[in-house]
Amino acid sequence: MQRQWTQVGEAYSGTEELKSRFEAVVQAVEWQDLPCTLGMTPGKAVRAAILEFQIPNVQRVGCSLEMAPLGVLAVEGIYSDGVVRIYFVDQGDVLVPVMSDQFALDYLESLGKEEE
């Protein structure tokens, strides 16, 4: 896995302490296969993120309320060379991309085993 942090998300990851906290929140993300049962507001936010960031072949989306009142949304897309998970902070009026994780394509094979 390769992790990348965004500059625009530095308010949530600008120090090692903030990164550690955000990584803990990411561990609490509850993933759902598509079609999913997210509420309307997070569902529309995820849809907007998929369109704006042009995330292909979305298989799963996730949500965490560990940073309430802010939400954390996640989108998993499959690219030709691997799987990418992008994590956003939902500030209510804007989604802020904070980090992404990239996995090799064989990650998909281990995914089912990991969740059993």
C-alpha cells in the first residue's frame, strides 16, 4: 500500500499527531458495496466526489462519524493499474480530500478474505 496526503487537507493532517488521528478515523470507516444505503446527504456528497475526481469503477463507499460533527467519506475505485481509496472530510458545504491509499490489483483478491 502507498499512502499520499493532500496539501488541501493539511488542516486535518498537517502534523504527525493529526495524521495519526486521521488514520485512526479511517480505520473506523464502515464500507458498503454498491448499491449502498448511505443517507441522502452523504450519498450526494459521495456522488459529487466520484464525478469531480473522476473515480472509475467504484465498487465500495464508506462513511465514519468519528470526527463528528464532521463526517469522513471514502470512495474505492478500480483503476487499470490498481485500487485507490480516497478519503474526504465532509465539512457540510465542501468535501476536502485528505489522503489516498493505493493498492496493487491483487488487493481485490485479498479483500474478500480480509472481511470474512
